[in-house]
Amino acid sequence: MTASEYIELLLMSKTGEMSNQADEESAIEMSDLVSGSFVYSLFEYIFNAGLEPDTITQHLEDLYDSANYYGIIYFIMLLADAAGYYLPKEFYLMSLKNDLVPILSAAIIEDWLEASE
């Protein structure tokens, strides 16, 4: 099973028997896997395309600091689209779940900041 298949399985499974803590831990793990699967290569692609990664990083930080988690998701979609970069299906599946958006956004900003160092 690939990481993508694992994430999809977790997203589609029912977690009624699991505690909220386990659900949050699973969501964090899934978000880390999804974010790690594209952020570094998207950052590299943007950097190589001659775009301003520092400006993009600052905008992502501003969105995160203002708790605009959907803004991060939409901005990443716009960046990927502008770069002709395909995001993984799991990114879109997770972005449809309101409770996962802040967790996914946190994973994205963490990976993006690491990539920008």
C-alpha cells in the first residue's frame, strides 16, 4: 500500500470506536504525509520558475497567523495551478473536511517554512 492509498483509507474509514485524541493524531499524521508529498517539490518548482518564494512564504505566514486556513488551502491550489503542478487527490479530499483544514494548513505551513530555509 502506498502512502496515498493509506491516507485515502484513513479518510474514508469510520473512526467511531476511536477516541478524539486518536482521531486528532491520525489527522495530524495524514496531514503530514499529504503535505510532505508535495510541498517541497512545489516550492522547488516555484523557485526554479523564478517566482518570489519569499513573498509567497510571507503571504502564507500571514494567512496562517490570521487563522485563515481556507485561505492557505486556496492559495496553494492557485500556486499549483499557476505552476502547472498537480496536487495529490488526498489534498483535495482533506480540504473538503472542515475539521481537517486547520490541521492540513498547519502541516503545509510547517513544511513550506522548512523548505524556504
